[in-house]
Amino acid sequence: MANDMHDERRDPTQSVEEIQGAAQAEGTHEAPDALASLVAERDELKDRVLRTLAEMENLRRRTEREVADARVYAVTNFARDLLNSADNIRRALESIPEADRTSADGSFKALIDGIELTERDLAKTLERHGVKLVEPKGQRFDPNRHQAMFEVPDPEVPTGTVVQVMQAGYVIGDRVLRPALVGVAKGGPKPSAPPADAA
């Protein structure tokens, strides 16, 4: 019983030499197995503490990453809903023939100017929240950012080049919010190899 109470007071971080020295100073002659048992227990506790600290550090890093992602991507659904409005504003402007647009005056000109101003303001607002327009025309087709709707036979343009954009695409941060709907060239020369640093 006295030995049990004595063991409970022992510091688990003590080295083997300290435990042996303490045992000799107290005049006790513990069996070598008891000493080995205490050392094993100490090592196990030390290992648990180190594992717990590592898990806490991993949790802290993961939480920081999730908070950063939440800041960047929190507006994803709202921004996706706004893209239809941006498309409709663009369609409204494109439906006005160029001749009518240049000769417009009075209230019709004010209406066109108002629609253009609304489109620019919406684009700035989206960009302020990390939403950017993807302009793929002339670029190589990227299935991660573009959705091919049709192929365009064109012997002059390298195969796989985006030659027509049916609907603009958008990204938020480094994620695709909406892929661009595109027409891709077919039948031209083989595309040149992308640069080594292209991602």
C-alpha cells in the first residue's frame, strides 16, 4: 500500500537515472521490473502527449484553411444566381442593332446608357467578391473551365482552340463557378505543346 502511494507521487517525466537515484536515496530497492514498468508508462504518456499536440496542430491548420475557404467561397450560390441577370443584361444590349445604338438619342440613348452602366456595376460587384469572367476565345480548350457545345471545321485554326463563345464562364477564387459554353476548332494544325509552366 505504501509502495502504491509512493508510485502515484512519482513524476512520469523523470529519467531512469533519476528514478534509480531517488530509489537509492530513499533506501528502497525496487525490483528492476517495476522500474522498467514505470519507464514504459512514462514513454507511453510522452508519446500520447506528442500525438495529441500533433493532432491539435493539424486541426488548427485545417480550421484555418476552412475559414479561408469559407471567406472566399461563401458567396458562391448567390453569385451563381446573379449570373443569369448578368447574361440577361448582356443579351439586352446585344439585341440592339449597332446602327440603332450609334444613332440613338433622347430617352432611348439614356436607356442604353443605363443598361450599360448596370452591366458594368454588376461586373465590378461580382469581381469585388472574387467572381471573374472567363474570356476563352482564342485559347486552347480546357475541359476544366469550358464546356464544348459543338466543333467548327477550320483548317486555319489549331485543333482544340476555342473559336466561339455561346455563354460566358465565371470562376470564383480558383474554382469554376460556371463553365463557358464554347465552340471548338476542328481540322486545323495540331496544337503546339503548352509551355512547361502552364497549369
